[in-house]
Amino acid sequence: MISLGSMANPSLKYAWRLQPLFPLVLLFIWSGIGIKTSSPEAWIAGGLVHECVKPIPDVSLTTARLLFCAMQAKRFGAVVFFYQSNSGTCGIYNVNKNTTSHASVYTRVPPASALEDSASWKFTNGTDYYIPFDPPSAVDGDEGTFFSAVAGINSPYWLVDMGEVRNVHFVKMLPTWNGDWEFLELRLGMEFETPGNFTSYTLFATFLGPYSGTVDYVYCYSLGVLGRYLSIQKMPPGTDYLSFTEVKVYTSLP
């Protein structure tokens, strides 16, 4: 069975359930749909709090249809896959981490072009920082500036107020070259909480890390979580140092 949402509205989710007994039938049906995309589209497993993904996939396929890409993601127990139809490329991320009953359902994340960066130039707050590397530096659109918390603080954090309740689909974070990125927790809340205590917020995503390799954006996806405040905090045992260059929060209206 294939269940697709309206193609006219990119904010609607397109989801299908993969039935292992009918792969050839599914492939035949899908071959007649012919959606073409010039940039990679992200698809995520439902019913999970996702771990953010690094820029380099765990598995790469150079020739694949969308359905084949999804079937491979299911086979590898992946949380996220990217598919680009005009080149037939498939990138599979966070393998062996999707072991729930939702393992056969993937939903397309709305592309950035259909969403709004609700963090840009908004009010920010954070742990004590090294001057001039203050919290607003992470939402100023300049990759030459960055936020850097003072070392030695327990569970350092950064927070942005989007100004209104938004439906958050994904977050992009660009680390600094020496950011020591691991054990991060992203949460969304409706009210401003006591700085550093975000236990009342909804858990949006995690990033266990460590981050290594070429410095590039880390992506954190969800099926859509409502919130006005986004917190990013380093949790035990990684409680010493937090820094990043840019944070972009892609949202739609609730």
C-alpha cells in the first residue's frame, strides 16, 4: 500500500508503509509517479525522537529510485534518508537506530524553501560566554562569528526566542572547528524557563556525537513539534564546553 499526501502543498507529509511481501508491486506503482527534485529531500521515520545527522551518510547509493532508497533505509534500520531524483542519489543516515514498530513508515520533511528560519536575528540567551562570542552571534547569518560558552560550566546552554509559537520541522547547527560537539539535547517549550533548566520542554532531538571531519551543518529533524523557545544544551557526561557558529530553525505556522 502507498499513501501519498497532496503534492500541491509541500508542507503536507507524504508517507508510505512498506510491506515486505509486495516490493515488486510497490516499485511498479511508484515508477509511474515520476516526481523529480533537483535538491536532496529528507525523509524521516515516524514516532521517534531523532538523533541529529552528520553531513556524511552511513550508506550511499549512486543509482536508486525513491522507493528503493526507502526500502534500503528500512533494511538498515535507518532514521533518516535523503533522496535526489534528478541524479538518483540516496544517502542513508543513523543506521540501526530505528528498531520500533514505526520502522516501515517514512515521512517527507518540508524543504527549507517552503519554511521560514524563525531564529534569524531573534532574541537569544545563553550560558556565560567569552566576549565577543555572545549568543546573538549564532543567529546573525554570519559564519564568521560564533557563540562560545565559558569552559568549565556544568551543562552549558544556548536558547532562542522565536517570538511566537511555531511548528518546528528541522534545525541546522554549524559547529565551530573546536566545538567539541557531543551529548547535545535540543528542546522546545512554550514559556521562558529558569536559565539552564529545560526539563519542562519537549525533547526535539539529540546529538550524541562526537562530531569529526569537515566542519559542516548538522541536521536535526522531526515530524513537527510546537514551541516558541528552542534550547540547545550539553548534557552529562559532556558538560564542559559549548560553541557553534550558526543555528537555523525551519518552521511553519501551527
